[in-house]
Amino acid sequence: RRSSDLNALTRADIIIYTSFPKNYNRERQFEGAEKVISLFWSGSKITGFRKLKAGNKASIDEIKKERTIAFCGLGSPEKFARSLKQANIKPERFITFRDHHPYTQGDINKLMEIALKQKANVFLTTFKDAVKIENLDFGEFDIYSSMLEIEIIDQSGKQRGDEFKAKLGL
């Protein structure tokens, strides 16, 4: 860590971590900081799903009733898998592509083959991936992208949204 990094951080009143290791030592990060900096973490949870092209919304409970295949092309696909698990959605298969994957019809055809073998009828993906596949043909399969809500939490996962809003004067 460079001293200029610490100087830049000490000008902040609030810092929000969007990703951090489980055993992260936040006190060590701010050794030498003269003022107290409010530290928050953000997390996200799935609040529902939006059907690709049609735009219809589906609740978590509606999606739980379906046989699903989930897929994504993210740098950290485990975050999407964890979000599905937290929503108690158990896909028949969870398929990952590399980050920023440029989907082709061939990729979708392979996904449809897997879905047929698994007797799945619905695909689940992220919003980031949905915008890359909206012009591809999924045949008779329904495809939904997850809708997320950002939560402000502490390192243990406790809700701190009200405290965060108070710090911002909201």
C-alpha cells in the first residue's frame, strides 16, 4: 500500500466494500488514518426475475416451481450461484462461461441440449448476460434474468442500511 493511497482514503467519510475476503482485516487497511472512517459492505440478493424479451416478472416462488438451468459469464460466477442458493433456487445445472463471454447461437444450442437432458424448461441468468443474448433463439424455452436488490451490511452480514442512510443525511 502506498502512502498516497492512505491519504486518498482518509479524505473519505464513508467507504463501501463491494467485495472482500472473509478474513479481511479492515483495521490494518487504515493504520495511520487520523479520522474515523465509516466502513460499510454491500451485498445483493435476488428479489425476482424478468422474462427476456417479454419483460414479464416472475417471483422467486414461481421460479422455484420450475426445472431450471442457470448460466452466466461473470468474473465471479460463484456470486450468482450463491444468490440463487440464498433464494432457495436449485438449478438442475449451473453452467459458467468466461467473463465477458460473447454468446453465440452455438452456445445457446448447447444449453438447450443440456436442458432437454435435464428435463428443464427455464433458463436463469444475470442481467449482464441477458443483454448479450437477447437476439439469440432459445426455441420454446423461457429465459429469465435475475433482478437484484443491493443491501448495505456489516462484515458479519447484519443490515446497516438505516445507519448508512443517516450518515448520508437521507
